[in-house]
Amino acid sequence: MERPLLEDIRDRLDEFTATEKKAAHALLANYPMQGLGTVAQFAEAASVSSPTILRFIARLGFPGFAEFQKKLRSELESQLNSPLARSTSMSDEKASDPHVGQLLDNIRETFDHLPKGELEGLTNLLSDERKTIHLIGGRFTDGLARYMAAHLRIVRPNVTHVAGQQGNWLDQLIGIGPKDVVVVFDIRRYQAEIIQFAEAAAKQGATVALVTDSWMSPVGRIASYVLPARVAVPSPWDSSLALMAIAEVLIAGVTRQNQTRAQARMRSLETLRNEIDPSTEDGRSGPDI
């Protein structure tokens, strides 16, 4: 898979001059739409000069603004592609299965390019038991939110999964404030109701963390932490494997940070489980904690 320009910009931020960084941040905050207007509009949004925008574009390797915009339009098309549209471009190669290799590459490339500070910072935040954690996902990512919530509830208190009908989400949203963290799973084609929930939570003072794809959900504009994963595979369907890997790394990190309390909580849960269903005491029946 061709590497998204967005990843290249994030990885190279330290190479840019101070004014070029302002251009980069403006583009990342509204990617890719910020770059699809005129040079003057881009410069105004970044509070820099038009020549600075052109130098920034040149440093990214583009001979001109037109070529830069062509790349952005191509990535925007990839964001909006439906599974049906992607199915028409799949290779008919049968000699080997490229799907497995791409799955493994997705995990490697995700963690190669994942901002280390973002991962560590979010792990620290999720380990803070003074915070209440809310996890929410879309049509295909809700299972990841539920999976992560189920694990975090074992090792720390105050973890909820925002589930059910959209109208019921308001019951949780009304109580969200500065002591809350909202972890959002959202991949292309991004869901308006998920974006609206995250934006409303941020307005109420919550910290928003986003686990998304390489093209980045619009939630990234208001998220304090953004963890992008590679999801493209030789299939009409995007892969959730790298997203799951991020979730599991976060779960493991929170467990390590709160190891003593986590073990005490697991022992209490095991005792409670045995009291309610003694058949689980020998460990041969019943679900895992």
C-alpha cells in the first residue's frame, strides 16, 4: 500500500522550519481538505505567507501545488471508497495469498509509524483511576470498543462501553466532563454520529483519544491523542487487525502500570465469581475473568 502523505508529514515534523511546522499543523488539523483550496487560503489558515506554503510543499517532494493537490484528492478518494468500489480493483492473483502478508505488514508498519509519545501518553491517561473511561466505536469497530472495555473493567474501575441505540448515548453524554476520557474507534467511511458524540464530549471538557486508520477520522481535529493504524488489505473490506493490536497494547500497558491493584481486583472478581457460581472454582468451566 502506498504510504499516506499524512503519515509522512507526522514523521517529518522535526525537519520543518518554525513556519513550515505551522503549515503542517494546519494541514493535519483539517486533512486533506485544508490543502484542496488555494495557496492563499492555506496560508491564511496557517497564519503564514504563501511562499512558506510553497516551500512546505516542495520540502514534501512535490514540484508544485497542483501535484500536491492531486495527491490529496487521490487520498480523499481512498477515504470515501466503499467496499463495493474497492472490490473492483482487487487482484485476481491465485498463486499465493497476499492477504496474510499484508495483514502482518499492517501491524509492523502501524507500530513503526505510531507516535511513541501518543501511545505512552494515552496509556498513562487510561491508567489514571481518577478518570472515567468511555469507549465507543462504529459499525465495524464497536466490537473493538466493547472488547477493550471488557478488559479494562477487570483491571480498573469506572470503564463504560457506549453501546445500543444512538438515542441512548445521550444518557452517558450528559454526564461526561473534564474527569472523563472518551476513546473513539472510527475508520473510513467515518460515521457522523460517532464524530458528533466525540465533538460534544470534547466541548464538555472530556479528553478525546482516537484510534483510526491512516487517512484519519475527522475526530482527529479535536482528539488529544491520535493512534492511526494500517487497515488496507487485498480485499473489499478493511482489516481491523492492527486496530485490535493497538487496543491490546493499551490494555497490557494499563495492566502493567496498575499491576498490584489489577491483581487485587482480579482476585476479588475471582472470589465473587466462585461465590455466585461455585462450578467455576476449579477453573474447568465458566468464562475467563
